[in-house]
Amino acid sequence: MLLCAPLVWGGVATAQALRPSTQLNSMRSVAPSGPQTADYIVVLVNSEPVTNNEVRQRMLRVEQQLSQQGAPMPQRSELVRQVLEQLVGERAQLQHATELGLRVDEATLLQAEQSIAEQNQLSLEEFRRRMAAQGMDINRLRSDLRNQILLQRVREREAESRVSVTEADIDAFILEKQANIDPSQQGLNLAHVLVLVPEGATEESVRELQARAQAVADRARSGYDFAALARDYSDAPERTNGGVFGMRPADRLPALFVEAVQPVPAGGIVGPFRSPAGFHVLKVLEKSQAGLPDVVVTQTRARHILLRTSPQLSQEAAVARLNQFREQVTGGQASFPALAREHSQDGSARQGGDLGWASPGQFVPEFEEAMNALRPGEISQPLVSRFGVHLIRVDERRDNTLSPREQREVVRGLVREQKAGDALQSWAQDVRSRAFVEYREAPQP
């Protein structure tokens, strides 16, 4: 939420928790409630004060959040301590953002206000009137909103600069997930050669049949076509299909086969090994990616127009220009693809702004959140991102089964998010440790 401080004990919130997703009932807790305690400084952070009223207002928000979530309420003394430390950490981070030259301009602030108003199905003017009627100082609300956006930006900047995801990281994540998966739930596609041993066969006959199976395995390992070997030598029914079983859950295959191929990667040869039926040689054609997340995902196909800000084009001017484009499209005076080809400052301009089919996590969070809020055919309000100002139209959505390569990209996003959380935690602790903090009087929330 942007107005309600994210509840993260002993740490900091991720950027995702700071996206505009605020309902009016969450904002009511910001308004004064009951008699006001005389204000005073409770702590100085690099000579900048945190007041008792700030602690009091944050306590109201946190208590309401805990109540809405049905979470257990800590002892009040502990809750006060946690809230005070959260405010100290945020104040130090905001100071760091100022030192870096980060700022939130009026266009971004206005966009955030409009986003909150839209989520509550109000116009911006109605939203401001509603807040004023509830006792909220609009200037204070905007100041809180500006600070939360600034916190989001500095946290994203610091996390991104500290995070890299390698192919080895992705492999380790997958292996960890697969280690917790029941092998019987894995999908296997095997090819099979059976050298049948008749009941009552002599020892000499068994040795000859084993040698025949060994010759098949040796030729398979040398690169000979396994399907041809199955057709020429196998006594199993699937020989006519090149020995291929097809993809099956492991629990629908003989346990002996599943156990034999567990340590073998796709393309590997196993055998010969003996069963009551005879000697078997297996080739692992495919193993399902057990443990990978979201094999089926909802993909979005969208278009956008991107205007990059510059000394010649301010952010406010870019927002105004995109609002004009939006009116032209919705009024039937222009087509979105044509405007994108003519004006978009992005590689997709030649395709009329077409971004192709995108899976979750493919775009930066602020862009993806705005896109996900649209139904097919709808056009967004101008959106400010780290790349510039966008106008987005969603064309289609579909549920799609991801390929192994696409699944790895999903894993890449999960690993990046996990690493970003760890990096953000470390950075926040470092900023806090470098701040000069002077405690004055105990808060009385």
C-alpha cells in the first residue's frame, strides 16, 4: 500500500508492497481519531525529528492492518518499539534517497493519487473530497504518498544494483524444488527394448540373451538410432512404435524402470538389467520439469506507446501528449498502432507498439501492474515508469503452457525477487547502522 506502511517486522518492505493498492477503509486509519496527544520529538535521525504524532498515526495503521488480517497482536510495548524502529529506518532511507538526488515530481504524484482514486471507483476530485470529509489533510496525504514512492524508488535502485541471477542459480533453485517432489509424480518418456527370456530357459540361453541385450545397449550408447534398435531387436509390444512409451506419470510405469532412470538425464541409456520378463534397455527421451513453478500461466498481449523524458520533453508534457493520444483513440480519430508507429520511442514502434505475448514477471512491476488491471480492449491512463511515460492497450489474454526455456525465465524472476529481498534487507540494515540516531522521550501513542 502507498498510504499504509507495509508491515514487515525486523526488516523492510519490498517494492511490491508499496505499489498503489489502497482502499478507503485502509486510509481512514490515517485520519485523527479521538483526543490528540501533545506532540513532541521522540527521536532524531541525523538531526531530523520523528514526532510522537508520527508514531501514533503509524500505530493506528499497523493495528488496523493486523486486525484486518486476523494476525495476532503483539504486546503494545513491543509494537511501539517495532513501529518506532520502522520509522527510524524509513527516515534514514529517505535521507539517503535525497542524497542520491532522487525525487518525485508532480506528474508522478498526481498519477499515484489518480490510481488510488480509480481503485476506489472515484474521480480524483471525489477522492480528495472524501478524504477531506474524513478529516484527512490532503497536503499531508500527498506528502506521505510522495515519501512512499520515494522509498519504493530508492529500494528498487539499491536492490537492482546488488542482484544478478546466473544460470547456476536457476539450476540450484530447480534442483532444490525437485528434491522435494515425490518421484512418482514426475513425468517420464522412455523408449524400451526388451530381450525376452522364455520361462525355463537354460543358463546358456540366458547368457546369450544377456549378450544380445548388452550389444543393443552398446550400440545405443554409441549413437545408433534407438527406434531402429527397438524395431529390430525388441520383443515388447511397443517395438512397432520404436519402443516409445510416450510421456507418462512415473507411477504408471514399472517401479523397476523408474528407479533405474532416476539418476539419468534426458538422452541417457540404462541397462541392460533383468526382470522376470527378460533383459531391458531403456533410453530416457524426456523428463518433465518437476518442481518448476506455474507450468500454465496467463499471458497478455499488449501494445504501448513510450515517450522518453528529456530536457526537450518534460514528464508533465509527455503525460499531456499521451492523454491526447488516448482521447484520439477512444474517440475513433486515430488507431493505437498508427500512433505507436509514428510517436513511440521504443523498439516495438515498427510493430505498432506490439509487445508480443508476455508472461508474468517479464515487464517492470509498475508497467505490469497497470497492464494487468486492464481488460482486453482497454487503454490505460499515462503511466510513469523508470523508462519514461507509457500508454498501454491490452489486446488479448490466454492461458499458455510454458516451454522449459520459458519456465526457466519464470524461475529467473523468482530467484531475482528472492535475492532482491535479501539485498534490500542488508542495505536497510547498513543505512540504519550508518545513521546517527538520538532517542529523546518515549512515545505515548
